[in-house]
Amino acid sequence: MVDIFDEVSEDLRQERALRLAKRYGGLLILAALLVLGGVAGQELWQNHQKHQAEAAASKYLALTAQVDQPDGQLTQDQAAKTAQALVAFADTAPETYKTLARLRAAGLYANMNDDKDAAPLWTRVGADEAAPTLLRDAANLLWAQHEIGTASDSDILARIQPMVQAQNPYHGLAREVQALVYLHQGNMAMAKSLFAQVQADPGAPEGARNRAQAMLAKLNG
């Protein structure tokens, strides 16, 4: 009897499975295809991104090859054309290379004493939330260094405020900018205090400490 009931139960299960297959088979096949399509699509997207990154890296290296020559000095015209090409490249490049290209172009403009074209690029990188924090801070710091006496003192101080904290790797340079801003305002007491902090700060770059020492000697002389 047990065997008969087992056979009947098995028959019922098979019959139910057939009915379900007839009713929902199309949907199940569609779901399976969507899952497989999703996996394939993910792989295609990852391959696409990889190829984009490789192409961007090659393009970036080609654009900066002349700049990176250790014994090569670009003419004014060459530097301007390279900067323009980097800016154009950045418009369609993946995030990392977009940021690097804009910083490199800004640096070329700054070397030509063209802060008018450099400043917007630094500002754009500094405001780009998708860019790494270190690069955003570097862009804001470079903007502040070059805009002293041009931009408003309050804008400069606001831009570098996040970097003056001791845990920020740029804090020594940021405090140097603060000191220069206060010096520009005629606030000698604040300027001297900040230069003294930079001079005594082992975490500040050696160049910044040396400049702070020279400024203190000049202000106290």
C-alpha cells in the first residue's frame, strides 16, 4: 500500500509540475534569459570600462610624453597646445584621467604665467566630488597659492580651510597660504604666528619651512 501511495503522490507531483510548466514555462524561460543576459551584460560593461581605461591611459601618456622629457623644455606655443589638448581630452576621459589631465593642463598654464586659464581648471577639479580627496585638495591649494592678491581674501581662506587641520597632508602649505593672506591684509601678528607654526612644523615641506623662516626674518628685521 505504501508503494501505491508513493507512486500516486509522485504522479500527482509530475502532473502538477507539467501544469506549472505549461502555465509559467514562458515566464521561467524569460527570467532565465534575463539572468543570463544580466551576467553577460555585466561582463560586457566591465570589458568596455577596461578598454576605455586602457585607451585613456595611452592617450594621456601620448599627450604628456613631451612634457615628461627630463631634458626637454616646451616652447610657449607647444605648452599652450598641449594644455588645450589635455583640456579637450578631459571632456570625454574616464574620471581618474579627466582629473589628471585638468591638473596637468592647469600646471602648464601656470608655468606660462597664465593663471586666467589655470584657475578655472583648479576650481573644477576642487569642486569635483568624484575626484580623489587628495587631488581635490591639491587643486584648491594651487588655486589659492596663485590667486593671492587677485581673488578675495575671504574666498581664499574659505577654500583652504579644510586643509589647515594637522591631519591633512597639505596643512603646512595651507598655513603658509593663510599667513600670506593675512600679510596681504596687513595683519602682521597673524602672519607672523602662522609663519612661526610652519617653520616649527616637522610635517611641513622643507621648502615651506625655509620660506617661513625667511619671511619671519624679514618681518622681524
